[in-house]
Amino acid sequence: MNFDVDLILSQLPAILSGLRVTVAIWIASTLGGLILGFLVATLRQFGPLWLGLILRFFVEILRGTPFLVQIFLLYFGGPAIGLRLDPIPAGLIGLTIYGAAYFSEIFRAGFRAIPPGHVEAAECVGLTRAQIIRRILLPEMTMLVLPQCVNMTILLVKETAVLSIITVPEMTMVIGAIGSQQYAFVEAMFLLALFYWLLVEVCGWLGRFSERRLSKFRFS
């Protein structure tokens, strides 16, 4: 493969623009998914039974259908019910909800992994449910779920490529268009794979760094 460096340099502003969109959507949807997933897991674990059953139903639907189908229904099917979204908001909302379903299961497993005696001891000293979650469950659960959360975050960065289907100007759409226009599709896909690999490596490094820091804090 004859990699055309001049072609890459000439298209660098567009490539960097696509990279910025990818990173921005990835970070925002990951943070939103973490928050929403934790809320769903908390309500399923400590909320009323009827609410837990409803949330479980939606979580199973989201986990049981491909993200491609979900984003199609949100973007192209939304107008049928009066929901009209631009590509970037649709992609951000879709990826956030998709991630939240998986994060909620990770957090729910983390809640169940904590010995019941810790919660019972907290109740005996008069802590409220909110205080138990904030001061007992959340700190203990963090180390247990961190590796799984990092893996899910890596999956989300790769799922951003699907957003090109609804014309979100992220890396896949931008670099793919450059490859088609310049008749250098193989080179473009190689460059795209390289960018995603670098993002995954950065995410993995941050996850390992966080795990080391939390381990020192926990056992110091």
C-alpha cells in the first residue's frame, strides 16, 4: 500500500474536525451513560418493585438490539412521533441511552457484590439510604466495577463509528468521504483504524492508571 502523506496533510483540518466530534460525543455520552446507568441501577436495587420491572424491561430491550437499529429508529423514526433531532444530538442521546443500559447492569452487579453486612451495619448506626449509597456502596463498588466500566467505555468509542449512518460528521464519515473522493479508500480505512486504536489505548491507559491509584487509596 502506497500511503499518500501529502493527501493526509492536505485533508488534516477535516480529519481533526472529525476527530474532535468523535471525542466530544464519546466523552459526553460516556459521562451521561455512567450517570444515567447508576441512577437506573440504584432505582432497580432500592426502588419499588414495579419501577424495577419497568426499568428492567427497557434495559433488556436496549441490550438485546443492535445500536445501529436503535439509532435508526431514533433518528429516522422519531419524526413519526414528533421527535425531530439533528444528527449530533440524536447520536449523543442514542449513544448515551445505549451505554446507560450496560452501565446499569455493571453497577447493579457491583451493588450485589458488596456484603450485605456492610449495609446492615450502616443501617444500625442510623445512616439514611442516600448516605449508605454515597458513603458505603459507592466507594466499595468503584474498585469492583472499574475494569468493566473501562471495557464499556472502549466499546462506546468504537460505536461512535455507527453514527456516520445518520450523517454525524465524526471520524468515520469524514475519513471515509476523503477516501472515496480521493480514490484512496484502503489508506483512509487504515488511518481510521489507527485513530480508533490510539483512542482505545488512551482509554485503557487511563483505566489502568485509575485502578492503580484507587488500589493505593483503598489499601493505604
